Amino acid sequence: MPKNLQTALLISLLLGAGLFGYSLWAGKENAFLWLNTDLGNFADQFFRYWTYAGDGMVWVPVTILILIARRKYWILAFSSIIISTLIAQLSKNIFFKGLPRPSLAITDHSIIHTVPGVELHTMNSFPSGHTTTAFTLFFLACFFINKKWMLYTGLVYALLAAYSRVYLAQHFPIDLSGGILAASITIFLSVYLQNKWRKIDSNIISH
């Protein structure tokens, strides 16, 4: 596993643990209200659109790029999509089904910052799917590009995508920690499967 990816995982898991711990200590509603702060019109518009950086559709261009530039890593690409999606959706719809999102859990909407034009979801809060996707992509980038600039750039990308979910009042901070954990599990399993496939493929070619 590239050193860049190891560092990315360590930093991300520490951030996720911090969000989880703070949410337990302060209460997930209070943790949400602390981060769901009105930062002005520019931030409203920025996060309204940046949140799509964690949308599942981002996988389409990323997968195409990997298949063109790094075709031998197709197992890594497809397993990352499948595993991250399965973890997020099974958690949301089966294991933690029905957990309310901020707009439903907090009855006094006057204390919640919302962005006009953004539809508020109400159920199946844990984990944040956008955070799962953004951090999985961050980890993949660190796997392919073992450079410091990618570590820093990718971390900012993933953090902003994750924070947008709280800023837009779609998720609690604890949901972000769940997304980071889901992404970490995804990359561990995906790299394992990729390495297994390379060994099998090498044995087939050698015989």
C-alpha cells in the first residue's frame, strides 16, 4: 500500500474518530448545530454545488479514466464502487434504517441553517453516502498518485464534500464519521482484491 494512502487513511480515521467522539460528548444535535453555521451567500452557493463532488455520478468519469490510463487496476475501480455503495446503502436502508436527519430530528427549524433551493431529506441518515464516495475517491487518488500535493489536495476535496452535507443540513457530523469509516473499509478490501487478482492473473499468464 503506497505511503501516501497509508497517511491519508491515518489522517481520515483520526478525523472520523474526532467527529464521532465529539458527537457523543456534545450530542449529535449540538454537534450539528455547531458546524451548521451560516457562512454567507458565497458559502451557500459554493457548498450547494460542491456537494455534487461526493455524488455517485462522479464514479462514471473516474472509472472511465482508470480504465483508459490504468486498465490493470480495473478490479480496484469496480470493487471500490461496489463495496462503497453496498456499505452505505445497506447501512442506510437496513442496519440503521429510519434514523432521522437533522430537519426531522430538530423540530425548531429556525435554529437550522438551510440553503434556498436545496431539498432537505428526512430519513436514513447514517452514514453519509456523499462522504463515503468523496473519501473513497480521495483514497484512490492517493493510491495512484503517491505525491504530497495529492494528499493535501485530495484531503481538502473530501473534507469540503463531507462538510457540505452538514452545511446543507442533510447530515449530522456523526454521519460523516460513518462515511469516512465506510470509505476506509472500502479501500482496504478493494486493494486486497486487486492484489489477489494480480497474483491470479500472473499465475495464469505464467502457465
